Amino acid sequence: MKKLKITALLAVMAFSPFYANVFPVEGTSLVKVIAEAIKWNSESIDVGNIPQGKPKLIRFEFTNTSKKPIIIQNVAPSCGCTVAKHSDKPIQPGKKGFVEASYNAASPGAFVKTVNVTTSDSKTPKTLTFKGVVIAS
């Protein structure tokens, strides 16, 4: 019985370096790789004070940091007071793209709006935010 325990212990110790290389403790997680495929210049923009009755254009720019082209598949503003458009061609690796939101500043007061962006890189939408204050004219 004692020989069996020693043999088992030696076997575990012999294969430990092998498994240590197969299952690394540290490394790049899949979530981090996905998150880094698009590098946004800013995910939140404060537009400050804007005059009532004049639409405000907000531009979010990004760089494709992956090794494959990225296509913006959907851009969904949070409300009907915002119209969005985006780069309509695939964004090649290392190149820049954009999402623009035009906010209808009809009502005075503070606002916070979002635009959800879905790309070919990830089916989970990225939420971009802009805020400010509409000043009555």
C-alpha cells in the first residue's frame, strides 16, 4: 500500500509541469480580446450647454484594433429625439470609423441619451452616452 501511494505521488509530480503549461493561470481572457477589438476615443461625451431648437451633432469615433474588418450592423438610439448614422463600409484593421447621433434639442433642461451599437465583432451592443443641458432661447 505504501508503494502505491509513493508511486501515485511521483506520477502527480511528474505530470505537474506538463499541466502547468497546458492550463496557464495568467493570460488574456476571451472577454478582454473581444473588448479590445474596437477602441473608442470616448464612450461618453458631455456636450455642455446647447441652444434650444438647434439639433446637436455628437460624433463618437473608434479604431479597429482587431486583425479583421469590422462592420457596424445596428445603431439604436434610446429615443425618438435622436437620429443616428454610422460608417457604412467595413472598417479595416487599424482604420477609424464613427457613429454620429443628432439630438433634437426641443425641450429645455438636462438630458442624458444613449446609442447602442452592435458590430460584427460582438453581438452584445456597446452603449455610448451623451449628456448636456438645453438652454431655453
